[in-house]
Amino acid sequence: MSTEILINVTPEESRVALVENGLLQEVFIERSDHHGIVGSLYKGKVLRVLPGMQAAFVDIGMERSAFLHVSDMQEADRWPTSEELDIASDFPHPAAERCEKIEDLIREGQDILVQVSKDAIGNKGARLTTRISIPSRYLVFIPESDHVGVSARIDGEQERQRLKELVMRHRTEELLGGYIVRTAGEGADEHAIFRDMVLLNRIWQAVQQSYRETPSGARIHDDLPLVLRTLRDLLSAEVERIYIDSVDTYRQVGTFVDAFLSEYTSTIELYTGERPIFDLFGVEDEIQRALDRKVPLKSGGYLVIDQTESMTTVDVNTGGYVGYRNLEETIFKTNLEAAQAIARQLRVRNIGGIIIVDFIDMKDPDHRRKVLRVFEGAVEKDPAKTKIYDMSPLGLVEMTRKRTRESLGQILCGPCSECGGRGYTKSVETVCFEILREILRVAHQLEPQELLVMASSDVVCRLLEDHPARLAELEHSIGCPIRVQSQTPYHNEQFDVVLMS
């Protein structure tokens, strides 16, 4: 498998794309005026404790207060056992069973060390945890734990045991704490593991000192900037080339890689071509297509992806695909192709939360099982934690995908100025009828001498062409003239009925 990492940097924006076999798999975007804060540590101040929700609102210096639930709080006397700890994820955030009440753990006005586990999305503030975890290239450091584990993505009991023994060997008094060996740690030598342990402990000591010296509501530790962070997390033996189109970033990446990832130094290349790097690899077009609601499949079928406040729905349709001998076989092949495409679209668009996939209904139980297995296999490559449930009799598959940052659409798009985010607008005919009713309403309330209707050019044309008799009838009924005027800035749903003196 051919894998490239493309890095496009401008003063206003940094973008990193992961391309596998010529297809975009993931894209990360960070703008100079809007940095993601997942992984950052803050000295927060508890504003309100809500016993009814078993949660608290915490001031971390952001516009909106952040949210801390009791299930995300570190217990004072224990850290979850290996069974409770989710080591299948590179960044474990266990949900231990507990009986403590939040009002017994924190109080209003208290300072508290917290870490952002989820960026603010939409009208929701950031999500916090007191279970601090600090990642490096090969390890995740958990200061308040003594647990040592290995990512479940590392296969082979011998390798897992080797890595665990390496960490245990170097857990001296100076390097105490819990450690999880990340997926990237597979095959790492003893020196690399030890170096990461030393680095993480130095970071933790600096965090503790900053916490003592920093005022409440302030950030005390940041994760790496986007470019370095993605390289730390994405670099693997499969990556053949890293292309960077900024000289300054190329030098910065070179220094970082030489220091921490020296085995990848030869893969870095400064891109100096005339065409923008994302255009050359087709990434720009892929990003534009990832904003579309409809996704065509090679067979002629298509997907329809709709994001809402509570969940995302994916509808699979055969479209013009009639390539097989019978309908059941056609549906089966369309669903198989859709399963692969959906997994990729979720990753490219970074769609998280609850997802409902409406596969085309299949009568053959064996076909259902095969489609579900293909879908499960396709999402295994996704680094975000996912969980897929069995297919319902109607062909619906419920799944969840861990969401820590905004989706691609949320980063790149805003609410439509015409529809307000509904996804549709009223028809011109509907607006005409609303105007006619508004004329009657104003006339009955105010007894005008003359009325002026201001609307978009499309609405004005429809009124004058299709409803002139109705306008004349209204003039006679209310006893005053009605003038209609086109307003260029108005969109089709916008109109005003103005009283003229």
C-alpha cells in the first residue's frame, strides 16, 4: 500500500492530508484564529456543581464554560484496572464504575487540573476529564496510575510482553506513573521507549510547576501544533513520502523528525512545484466532494449523508446500477461497495457520534452477514474508536464513532444565509402567498394610505406575472394602492410590507 502525507501551510491555515493508494483517507485542518484544544491541560475553576446531572461547569478561560461529568473524574484512591482500561484506543479514557457523587468530589470555586477530551462543537462547550494522559510517539503517560498496558492493536503475545517488560524495567522512582504502549510502539527498541518515558516525566513535572504558578482559568500545557502532532501520530513504516510546501515548516519538521523520529528523515521532501500540492494529488477536489450530501459509487449507486444535531444518517441507493442478473444480487453488490465507501467517508469527513446506516434491504441472511463483515473490516483501519451493532431486519446498522473535534463540514461551512441551516428554502410560490396574507394583516391593523411590497426579483416577477388579479382584488378590498418593488440584496424568503405616508 502506497501512503503519502501531504502538508500544506499558509500563514492563515495548516492542512495535513493522509493519502493511501491515491485516495484521501483523512484531512486535518487548523486555522491561526481557531486552534483545536483537545489534549491541552488547564487550571480550571469550578463555576457550578449540578448534582442532578452529576456534572459541573468549569471555567478554563474560553467563551463557553467547559463540561465535566463525574464519569470523567479521577478517583483519589484508585485507577481503573486493566479490564476497565480501554487499551484498544491509543488514548484511553476509561469509564470506571463508581458510586461517588460529584458534590463529594469537587466544590464551587475550587481550582482543578483538567484536560480537554473533546473540542467545543456547535453550541456545546468543551468536554473535560481529570484523568490526565500525555502522549508521546510510543507511549501514553498516565501520571496518577501505576498501570502498564499495551495497545490491543498490537498483535502477538510475545511482542506485547516484550514491550510491557521494557516499560516495567525503567519504572524507577524518577519515572513512576502509568504507561500505555501505543500502536506506533510495535517494534520499538529499549532506548526509544526509555527516551519517551524520560520526556513524558519532564513534561509532567513542568505541568505541576505551571499549575502552582498559573492563575485559574489559564492553559498550562499544549499538545504539539497540528503538523507535528499528526506526524507523531500518523508516521509508520507504511508512509513512503512526506511532502511539505512551506520552507519554514519543512525545516521545523526536519528538526522534529531528526530528534524523535530519525528513521523517517529520508521520507521528508520539500515540494516546490508550481501547482498547489493539494491540487496535484487531487486532495482539493476530494475535500469539495466531501462537503456534498450525495456520494456517487462506481457502480452507479450512491450514498446520501445527512448530519443533524443528534446523529448522522447514511442512506444507500442503487441509483442506475442494474448490472446483475437479479435484483437481490444487484442490491447485495451495491451494499458491499457502499460498506467500503461509507467507512472512508466517515473518516474523510470526520463524522462522529451516533451514525445510522440504511443499507438496501436484503432478504438473504447470508448477504446481510457478509455486508456487515465487510463494513466491520473497512472501519478497522479507522484510528477513531468505532462500535458497530448488528443489522436490524430493516437493514439498519447503528454505530458510534468517537468524536473529539469538529467534522470537516463544521470546520469549512457555516449556516446558509437563506435557509438558516435547514437545508431547504420556501418555494417562490409559498412566499407570494405569505406576502398576500401579510398585506391583509397590515391593512386591517393600520388602515394605510399606500403599501409598498419589497421582495427578491424572483418573488416580484411571480407576483406580477401569476397574481396580478389577486393584487388588484386586494387593492379594491383594502382601499389603497399596492406597489411592488424588487430588492437586489433580498433572498427569496425575505420580504417587507411597508406603510407609505
